[in-house]
Amino acid sequence: MRGHLPDENPGFVGRRTELERISAALAEHRLVTVTGVGGVGKTRLALRAAHRAAGRFPDGAWWTDLTPLDGDRLLIALVADSVDLADHTPGMASTALCRRLAEDRLLLVLDSCEHLADPCARLVAELLAAAPGLTVLATSRRPLGVDGERTIALDPLPPAGRDALELLRRAAGEDFPAAGPAGEVCVRLEGIPLALELAAAQIRIQGVEAVRDQLGTRLDTPPDARFALLAHTERVWPSRHQTLRAAIGWSHELCTPLERLLWARLSVFRGPFDLASATAVCAGGPLTRTTLPEALDGLVRSSVVRPPDAAGRHRMLDTIRAYGATWLERTGETGTVADRHAGHFRSLARRADTAWLGARQLRWYRSVDAHHTDLRTALDRLLRTDPDAALDLVGSVAFAWSCRGRLREARDGLEQALLLSGARGRARARALWALGVTLVLQGESGPAQEVSERCAREARYTEYEEALEEGCADATAPGPYPRTGRPRPGDLTLDAAALAGLLALTTGRPMAAYVVVDHVLDAVPGGPADSAARLRCGLVRVFALTGLGRLAEARERALALRALCEELDEHWTRTALEYQLALTGLLEGEPAAAAGHARAMLEGTRRLGASLGVALGLDVLATALAAAGDGERAADVSGTGEAYWRSTGQPRRGLPGLRALREKYTDTARATIGEPAYEEIFLRALTGLPQDGLDRALRGSVQA
């Protein structure tokens, strides 16, 4: 089935009437918003409703969790990512998303809109106008206010009903009788699901009678005296509903002092976190590296923090995180912990950049992806407090973001940091290089040219300054540098040349690409595996040789570089080399060899999660199959490729040499099996599941 929905919580209980109401509303209205106070179960209900309704939408149901966002700047990027749109387009932010959804019949779920209600309303209105087949299911503490919206208010579970008791039983792992302390707990907590889960955690520790008695003491006091807490915003703690506030405060009081401190400090994380990150950010004072793991275990036992997933990552519900943030503010540590969080993720970004070349590349690439939300949070913090550090952070991860298809986020972060930071040197040169690559991938050759020239100047400046500091520059010889003299070129010069060469390749100038990288590779001493920058220059030279028709030399250099990448366990360059070898095979009239290299490329791009790379690989594979006379498989792979191209938000692209070959052999395939048969297979692949099409392409089969 198309789409993506998280797995359902196995503890879902009741809500039969509400599910029927949502199901009926989705059949009649294009925007349905489930409203209710925090902790009432809006997310869980929407997820269950989306799973039930998914089969009615041919293009699937897609889930977007908006809780990680702190502001609306990345709203469209997050929604685009959730519907598998790896947006490579340079235009208006919402244009590609509207185009992606325009002809689809799908369900888009926007969870937790309340802190972005107005921006969400504007986006939803625009999407509904552009996509007639789109239906939106939203959760929010208040309606979005869009014309045609159907609002379904969600109340707590009936306190004296069987559903509230069943939820408490499941969460506590005990079979309580309907009459007795457990029933009293449900009534006292007014059937609020989150409050019942917190109580269940304490029941597992203390027993149901003790919990009943403690809640009686707590909830019988006046609301303002239930626990000491600074005033919260109406959005988080509605005045009409104080029971959940009291339940969370009661859970807080039952925590140990170290657990409370950790709860407050963990509120700085907006995404999942592991023990290592929690320790790096939250340790300090009495909360040491030794005591923190025990405190974290205590928060898990209390259901304040979710148990770790298969990757060892924890989560904190937004309502509970907001409570912790208030206590963090009360302790006066908000700025300190936020700075520590930003510093930790800046360090993670730098380690990932340093480890790009070698066996840890894939591990760090995936780590950057897994921590994306908190890297963005850290970047936003540093843009406000330390733009030079922000430049360093985004320059370290932007290339990985671009590889992953997050071109808008990479460009946005790089342009902001370059504007706000006045720092010169390596961080600026690296950021300019990453911005240039992003612009090339977006097809913006004019701006990319300007950035490429700035990158080259910054590289020369930086390497001269570094050489001068080391006493290695000739300060009297003339030259075009900030002071006189010749710098000692290094990795910054190599990357600037690789960017210039990449730009030349994509604009049909292979000779220019060859000249710039060949010159720099000769000028900078070292071997091909000495740095990622040198390897990138070697890759550009291979593609330039291919474009110049020097195929034997291109293949020889490509095979040597691929062997080196295999030795290093380097994935990104190896995948690009497989693409070049496939193209060379086509140009040399060896379609079987080309197909083998194309499949190797596809395996690599799938590991990297690079949708643009998958689209390029499917194009070269379809061309190879057509050249080999296998029209049916060529049509199937080409249809899948079109689906992946649409997921990038842009028309088919690729090196000029491949475009001509693809057109030639596609015409051959259409003639071989007949136009109607080709179109039928192509359209079936285009409208099917892209992942299934990719699996078929790698297996060498055709959709039945």
C-alpha cells in the first residue's frame, strides 16, 4: 500500500463512536480536524482513523508529525519530506508540493498543529485548492479555521466507563476489578488517557491503593495549590481542564530530584535522543555521567520518557516536554542547556564531516539523518546566538542533507549562516562549497557560478593565511591573493575545483571540467585517498573524460577509484562511479555491462536514501535494457524512474550524453514491443508503489 503511517500503539482502547464520526467526516469533507486538550488522545485516535481509512485513498495515507517544529520556516519542507517529496526545485516553497499532490488521491495527516495553527491553515488552504483529490486529517488544540473544515471535538474517555478502566489495566499490566481503587483512579483523573498512563506507571511501582490515595490528596486541593508551577500558556494548559496538569505535576513530585532535573533538561530535545546525546547535553552538577542513566531509567519507568526503540532512541511527548521546559525556565538553565545542546550537535556535525571518507561514512550519514530535527534546532539556536558556530555546523552537514534530498533546508541554512556570519576561513569556504553543490543540484547554474567563484577566492585566501601562519608563504612574490605571495593549495582548493568542474559538467562543458580538476590535482600533492576533496576531484575528472569521449581512459580511472572506495568502504563516490561506468558501457555499446553497473548504483543510492540518485540510476538502467532489446523491462523501469523523478519535484535531468542515448533507445523499445504495450507497462509502473518498482528493477523482473 502506498503512503507512510507510523505503527499503531497496541494499547489503543475504545473510541468506537469517535472513529465512526471521523470515518464519516473523511468521506464527506476534505479537511477534518480533531480538537481537544493536550493528553486527550488526539494523535492516537487520528493514527487509528488514518489506518482504517487508508484503503480508500489510491495514493495512500501520509503522516506528518509537526511537534519537532519551533516556528513555521520549515513547515513546508517537513510536509514535503513526509510525502516522499525530496524537493530539488529552486522556486516557491509550496509550488513543488502542490505539484506533487495535484493529481493524487491521498490522505495527508498533520499531527499537532496547535503551535503552527495559522501557517498550517494557510498551507492547507493552498494545498486543497491545488489538489482536488487531497483530503487532510489534522489534530490541534483548536480548529484551523479553513473554509469547509469539519471539526470533531475529542473528550476524555468516560471516567466511569469500561474503556478508561481497560486503558489503565493495559498500561499497568494488571486486571483490576471494575469496582474498587482502580475505578476511583479513573474517575479522579476524568478519563484523560495521558493522565491514566502516568498513573499506571506509578501503580506498577506503588500499587493501585497507594496511587488512589495520593491522587485523592492531590486532586482534592484547590487547583492553584495542586503544585507549584509558573503560569503556562493557555495553549498548553487550558484553564477549563486542570486535571491533566495536576496529574503531570503529581508524577513530577514522585520523581527523585535527579529525575526532575533530567526531565527539565531533556525538554531541550525536539526529536528522539539516545543515552549518549542525553548525557552530553544534560549532565552537569549533581546529574553526573554515572547518575544520569539511572535517572533516565526512572523517567522511563514513570512513563515520562518513552522506552527506547530498536535504535536505542527515546522520545518525550510534547505535553510532557512542555512541562519540563517550564521547570527548566524556572531553574534558570534554559539558555545554558540550549547552548550545550547546540554545542553537542555542532560537535556531532563536525565528527560526521571528518568521518565522511572511509568505513564510518554510512554510519555517520545515517546519524546525521536520525538527528536531523535536533541538528536543525541547534542551527536555529546558533543563528541567533553565534552565527560563526552556525556557519561551522551547517557547513559540516549541508552536503549530507543535499544527498538526502533536503536541498531547501541545506540552502536555507547555508544562506542564512553566510549572511549572518562575518567569519573568514575554512568554515566559510566549506559552506560556500556546500551551497554551490546545492545550487547545482537545483539546476540554478547562474547563482551556482557566482558561489563557485566566491568559494575559489575564499579557498585561496584561507590557504594563504594558513601558510603564512606556518611561515610557508613567500610574502614578497606577486600574486592575486589578499597579501602578496602564493598559497599552498590544499583540500579547500580541491573542493573549489570539484565544484567548478561539477558546474561545468552539468552545463555541457566537459573540457572546462577536465582542465580545472586536472590542473588542481597535479598542483596539490597527495594520493587519491588522502581526502574526500581529492576523491571528489577524481570523480569529476572521470565524468569529464567520459564527456570528452575518452572512454577507455575514463573506465580505467573509474575502476581504479572504485577499487579504492571498496578498500575504504566509501559509499557515496563508489555509487557515483557505478553511474559513470554504466554510462561508459552504454557509449561503448555494452548494454549488459551498463545494466550491471546501473543496478550497483541503485543498491548504493538506496542505502543512502538518495531519491535523486535512484531516479538517475533508473534512467540509465532503463536505457541499458532498451539498448539490449528488452522493451518490457525498459518500460517498467522507465515508469518507476518517472515516479522517482516526480518525487524530486523536477523534470528528468542527467548528464547531456545520457539524455541523447535515452531518447534514442526509448524509441527503439517502443518500436520493439509496440507503443500501446510500452505505454501500458510504463503507466502501471508509474502508478504503482515506487519501492516495488525499484525492487523489480534490481531483481530484473517485470510487474505482472
